[in-house]
Amino acid sequence: SMLIDRDAWISVLYNSDDFLAAGLPVDVRWNSHMSAGFNEWVDPRTDEMGEGKAYFEHNVEEALKMLSAAGYDKSRGPAVSHFYQTNSLIYIPRNEILNGMLSEGFNTDFRVLDYQTEWREVCQRSTGKAFNGFCYNTSSGFNAENYLTSVYTPEGKFRMSSEPIPGITDLTRRIKTEIDPERQTALIKDLQRELAVQMPNIHMPGYTSPFTLHWPWLENYGVFSNTLPSARLYAYYWYNPDKHNR
């Protein structure tokens, strides 16, 4: 994780430096082990993350010391997998930039796998047993609890392991059964702090707030916010001819 320069990755993918230089403010956010879009997100750059804050910082020297202490030598060690798939073209630059950073510490076996065959078997169905390093996977959830359950429990749709993860899976299940919203939010933040220390997986570094343009006569634009294609775009946007004619 400390091999990754998150700000540089975000700048290249989202042109944040260009927007800022042009006087257009953008909100640059680092993902924790949850997307920074969730209300329960803990910002890895703040002290709220606790001890794990250090593991999100770009620190190649310290990362190399940790690899050496673990007995890994890039020059002599085995190749570490970094597999991905191209079901979406954006996955290509995401992984190419990331691999350049990871290669500072690892001898990587960097290659694309066919989405319908190899990638599904190696990266999804094997639950981590068919590769020895990194395998780019995608996941989603309609809320924070659903997302976490889908990734960090063996029965989850996007499970990263077929076995319970010590200290992680039990806490995830507590989150799933907690019905008090405030207590559940506190547990979700606790889980992010624990994940930051264990680092069983690494998320894409982050993103920036987007810019969009729209006609003033398109009413309700921005009232319902969703970055995914949705029928709600048609259900909640409407044309106001009075504004158009002014």
C-alpha cells in the first residue's frame, strides 16, 4: 500500500492538477477500504484512521524495508501476480499506473486475463487461491453494510476469501446485525481502522468530484445524485419551458 502514490494516481486518472491550476476546485478523496463516497467513510489522511493512517501514505523506503523484513527480494524473489481484465477500458490505465508503482517493490507478473474464462476462474471463483499477489476485482453494494458483507465474509458475492478473515469477518457480521444506525456507523469506522492495519486487500487509490454542465431549464438536475446509469434520470428530470423562454 505504501508503494502507491495516491495523489499522483488520482491526478493522472482524473486530471485534478489541471482543474486546480485552472481555478476549478475539485474534492480529491482517497479511498479507505470503502469508497470515499460512502457516508461512513473514514478519510485515510486524517488521524481518525488511527495507526493505519501510515499505511496509506506514499513511503517507498519504508515499504521496501517491510518487504525485506518479510524475506522478499525483488531481484531474486518469485514474480508476484498482478492480473486484471478489460471488461471496461478504464481498467487498463488504472492497472498500468498502479503496476508501475507496485513494481518499485515487486517483480510483477503483469498481464490481462480474459474476462469470461481465466479472469473469472482465477480472480473470482478461486477466492484468492489461484494467484499469489494482486488480482484486480470489482465489487459494489447498495449501502455500506451490504458492501462490506459482500467482500469480507466467505458467503459474500464478492468475497475475497473462502475462509473467515481473523478480526475482520466477525466485526463485519456484527455490522450486519446491528440495527441502531449510530452504533452501526461506529462499527463500520472501527472496521476500516482494522482493515487499514491488516491490509488484506488494497482499493483503487481514490477519485475526485466531477464537473457536469446542464441547461437551466432541466429541472431537478442534481437533486437525485447517482453516478450510475439509472431510470431515475428520466423519472426525476423534467423540462421547464418557462425557464427556456426567458
